[in-house]
Amino acid sequence: MVNADQLAQVTESLSQAKEVLIVLSADPSLDQLAAATSLNLGLVSLGKSAKLICQKLSPSDERIYGLDQVSTEIGHQNLLVAFDYLEEQVDKISYHISEDNKKFYLTIKPKKGIAPLDSKKVEFSYSGAEADVIVTLGVTSLESLDELYFGYEELYKNSKVINIGFLPAEFGLFKLDLSGTSSFSEWTASVFKSLGISYQINLANNLLLGLESATYGLSSPVATADTFQLVAEFLRSGAIRRWKNEALLPTEKVNDVNSLPKKNGKKPNNKETTVTIAKV
């Protein structure tokens, strides 16, 4: 069973956050991946800026909805323009914004008699990240994240870090030990209830898949009465048991995550998307 006090602290932090970063360890389990993608989509449905990061992702599992939103890079917020620079070659760097076409112009003026910068040698990339809250799932240490941590130490230091796992860890403002809980997916379902996020069919499918994977098809003794109650809720929401069978059926249309109820009063987006559902 999820600790009620810890759950209250976590949901309060998530409800107040505007930007949330969800971080997975390399090669996460099916349960961790299902929980993380669901949490990411659920937070987006509340109007939050959420981003899901995984250091290394195995081949895609078509049973999980939202995998297309997983990134392997933490810094993707700021556009970075780089070029070879020699002080004696550059006279002035300036910028202006055109009122006519609303474009931003960066001007690199060479010194007199020096050839202008070769546009083919200009490199464009992205860097930087911000987050009010960072949620780590199954991460044993920040150092184990490698490039998702080194170079971003200040980001972790200045954010509220919520560390979730079955093994004790030394980092994080909140350290949640899931011992006594069946799975990461069951914990995520508890967060959904606290935040008022509905079990839209795609999310219910994800969480049911993760929960069944972690409990070996509900045969593990870690599956409690609360676990089975959750399974019933997922099934009533339209989820289909797909843990054992990976064969895919012709597609069915289900509501996109954007159609989840918004808490800011905006009308839901009725756009539909096509996902594949596996036969039981």
C-alpha cells in the first residue's frame, strides 16, 4: 500500500509545479516504462510542461502508449549556435528583430580584410533544461544517469527531486520506498487519484500492462486487495489485458490523451488517434 503521507507530499509538489522532468534509468523495466509514460501524459493533461527522459531505451514496445514522447537528451530547451571563433577575425556580433516579418537576426561582422564566416561551419544544437520537480523512477544513484546528470548537477540541486524505487537511495528531497506496493504502475495510479486524473483508456492500458508485468499476471504475492481493485478500475475504463499476448489486432480508435479533462476549465480536445490493441 502506498504511504499516505508520502503520497500527499508528492502530489502537492506535482500540483504546484509548472515544469516536471521524469527520468528513467537505462533499459527500464516494462513496469517502469508504463508508469513513466502514463505519468508524463497525465501531467500534460493537467496543463503542465512535462518531459520524459531515458538514458537508454530498448526497442519500442507497441503495447505502451506515449513512447514517442521519450527523449534520450535532457537538454533540449535552448537553441545553441556554435562556430569556430578567433578574436582577431570577428569585429562585432549583434542582433535585431524585424518588425516586418517578426524574425530574429544574428549578425556576425568580420574585421576589415577578413573573410566572412562560412555558413556551412555553423552548428545548431539544443542545450539547457529547467524543472520545478524531477521525478526519478528506478534510479539507484544520480551518478548512474551519466550524461543525464553530469553537466546538469545544478538542475538537480535546484529542483525538488522525488526519488521512487524499491531499493533505498541516498538522493532526493522525497525518497519513496515502494516496498509493500506491487509496482511503479500502482504507485502512479495512486498519484492519478490524488491529482484527479481520469483513467482515459490509453493510460489505463499502460498502467494495467505495467502492473501485470510486475506481478507476473497477478500471480505474485505482492498483489494485494488494493492491486486487484485497481485492475477492476482499469478494466471498467476500457483497458485490455495484454501482458502475455503481444500479437497486435487491427487498430481501434480511442480518444487521444489531449481529450482528458482539463483542470483549467478549457474544453477538451476531441481529436482522435489510432493505437493498436492486443487480443487477450
